[in-house]
Amino acid sequence: MGSSTDNKTQINPLKAIILPTIPPCKTKTTGDDFRNVMLVGAALIATVTFQAGITPPGGVWQSDDNQGHRARHAVYSDQKVPFQIFLIFNTIALTSSIFLLLCLTFGYPYFLEVLIATVSMMGTYSSGIYCITPYESVSFRLIFVAAPAPLVIRFVIWVVASACRSPSKIISRLRLPLPK
């Protein structure tokens, strides 16, 4: 009886991170099947993180009281640092899944509609966060820093990978003299 690696060829995990177009191990799954699985996963993550941001853990206060609680503010926001950490990681998860959805649908029919829907979803998410946080300006600064993180990380990985692959091509594109 053969081992479980007979049907798979292992790929360098670092290469799989830098070049996201290949799965970590090659199986009999076709490219379209893998793309579809990624689309479903990204859509589920986007759904869950959006809902978690709009309806935070613990819900929202239903009425004002004498302890400083305001109606429609997140109950969890009483714990300022953990709530901000929640907002940061939830926002990064949401924007990562949206970025993945856009990458996987780019070049396919209805991409414009997907783009409009995801931009609108981010607007809705931002306005929902604004409504439930008692310290709006701090939370919004955190969200605007966290939201582009997946794009920045992917760009940095692309730049480093490009530099490692062929430094002479990058130098020639920049029209710098080659080192002797």
C-alpha cells in the first residue's frame, strides 16, 4: 500500500506564499476547482467578519444609563484595548477576504459588479463601526491603518520576490548601472 504522498508533490511553503497562484501541494484538483474553493472560503470569511463588525460580541447597549453607557454603542467597547484589537483583526480579515475575492474574479464576467459590491460593503462596514464605537476618531484611524494591510503585505512580498528572482532586471528597469 502506497503512502499518502504518492498522489501529491510537496511545494516549498515559502514559494506558495510568494506565488499565491499555486496550491501548497499539487493534487488531482484542477485549477478551477481550487479557485472555486477559494471563492467560497473568501465569501464565508467576508460574511462572518462583516457580521461581527456590524453586530459585535455582546451586542449593543439598548438604552442610556447612569454608568456612561450610550444606546447603540457596543457593549464590548467598555474594554477599549481588546475592542480595538478586535476591530483591527476583524478589519484585516474582512479586507483580506475582499482582496482575495477581487483577485479571483478579476477578468471574469461581472467583475465590475463584484468590485462595486465589495467597495459598498466596506463603506457599510465603516459606517457601522462608526455607529457602534464611542470613540469614533480613534477607531477610524485604526480601521484606515488596518484595512490596507493585506494589500501592502502582498505588495511587499511581490517586491521582495521580484528582487530575489532577478535583481539585474529590476536594476535595468530602473536604468541604474549594473554593479561590476
